[in-house]
Amino acid sequence: MIRCAEAVLDGHPDKFSDRIADRLIEEAYRFDAEAYGQIEVGVWSDRIWLSGGIATRQPFTTPVRDLVVEVGKRIGYTRGNHIDVERYQIDAQICFTVDDPRPWTRSVNDQAICIGWAGYDEYTHYLPPEQFLVHYLRTTLIEALQNGPIAGAGPDGKLLVRLRESALGWTLEHILCTLQHRPDTPLLDLTAAVVEILRLAYADLQHTDPRWCGPWNDIELLVNPNGPLVEAGSDGDNGQTGRKLVMDYYGPRVPIGGGALCGKDLAHIDRAGAYAARRAALDAVRSGANTCQVTVIYAPNVEQPLDICYEMEGRGEQWPIDAFRHERIRTLSPCRSAHGDDKGLYRLPRARPGDWSSPQ
């Protein structure tokens, strides 16, 4: 079977928008541990638009611009890059309400179809191997852009992988990487550096898991096939929150249901339900199932799900119905930070920690 997956780096306009939206949600929890929030962000050229609402019992006093600039600087949109986050014009139309958020956060305030999936084993972090691979390479590139051999390039970029899955393992056939770089970086130098970074990352995987069975030299690798990419980010594409749902979930071969993982408070049924369904699927696989897909359906103002469907290969443990009640799942999200890739749906390995010269 041919398997494909893709991912974008944090400087891509869509993911940049997601990071800004979640940074506001994170900040809301500083003023109220049960804050309510729904934030939308759009970006184009030198403009950023924000809308939505946040409710906290203490006033939200942090300037929105400070949070946007913090996110931009953290991911690499600083002076010297084609985009300097401090030069954006920011139009924030967010309704900040000083009010008790619990009427919204302690109830199911929307309908939702939430899907959780798990399969394979801990070596793929219970993800389809193509989804695991593309996000592993993504975290590797992000680390290399910040602290490694291509520091200062990016932060906009995209990845796509294609592999062949068989009974013998996974043969990686194609990697496509498009990466923003500085005008003084020759494209051939960037290409050589990216090839070596990806080669070492792939060698790491082969060292820890023999199912990655194809030799590196047989992989078709394209880096910036359209040529140099300097004017990237929001000068090359517009961005919006919630556009990268397939990338944020399990890749193109697993359905995702509905609802975004960014820009909403963690008690919102879209996020809480997605995290709960993923954990339930993980428990089923860890207890014996080969794969498991859990579908949970919620209705507004109804604590108990309307329906729960387990689709398993093999046999694994199932959660009791009461475990999916909103009052039980709204505190399951393991992180309230927008500072990393992990939003709690699944955890991925960290990139190479500093040594880029040989496989670990």
C-alpha cells in the first residue's frame, strides 16, 4: 500500500495563526483556571486579524500585540528574516468579558463528532507510520532551524512523504521539502544541509526500528523544487486558524470528525472529546487490539454522549460510557501551553538534541 502524509512548519501562515490563537487561550488561563475562549486568527501580507471572545473572572490585561510578537519571535520571525513580526499591523476585535466562564466550560456547549485513533505500537507513537514520519521530520527541521546547521532559515516550510507499506516493513520512497531561507543563503547550500539533516534523522529511525527498511540512497528527495524561497510566510500565502486539521489529527487515511484543536479553550467539546477519544483508542491498543477507532458524538447541553462506537481489529479494553461524560473529560488535556507542537492529542519524539554528525 502507498501511504502519504504532509506537515507544515510553525512559520507557515496557517500554523502561525494556530500558534497565535492558542497563545491567547494559554494566557487566558493565567487569569482564570477555567477560562472560556474561542479565537480566530487570519494573516496576510503585513496584516493580522483576530476575532472571537474570551471570558475570565479576572480582567485579561495582557496586550494582544505582546502575545503576537512573542509567538513570532519564538518561531523565528525576527529582524533579519524576510518577515519581522514587530512590523505587522494588528487588528484585534476580540470580546474580552469579565464574567464567570463556567456556564460555558462546564457544559457541552456545541455539537461534535470526535474521533480518536491508535494503532501499530510505541515506535510509531501509535500513529500511522507515514503520519509519525512526517511529524518526526518536522520536529527535526524545526530544531535544526533554531539550534542546528540551518539556524536562521525558515521558519516557513512544508513537508510531504510517500512510503510503501508491506508485510516486510515501510519503504520510504519520496520526501518533498520546501523551506524558506535567507537571501544570502545559496539554494545549493540549503539543499545540501537539508539533505544531511533528513538523512541523519532517517538513520536514527532505522537504528531504533528495523521496519524502516529502505536504503537512504533509494529515496527520491526534492528540496525547494520551485527554486529559492525568500519571500515566504504571509507574503507568499494567507493563513487562518483551523485549516490544517488532517495534519493535526492522524493524516489522510484516518477520518477526523469535526472541530479544531487550536483556538478553543481546552474544556470545549471539540478538544476535550478529541483528547478523550484518542486516549480511549490508546488504551484499547495497549491492552490487545491491533488498531482502534473510537467515535463519540455529543449534543449541546447533554453531558452523556449520544453515541460511542468502537471499531477494533483484535480485542482491547473499552472505556465505560460514564468515562466519556463531559464532566469527566474536560480536564483530560495534559497541557495548557501553546509553546510546543504537542497539544495533547499525541506525543512525538523530540528532534536530535544538538549532535548532527552521526546517528544516535
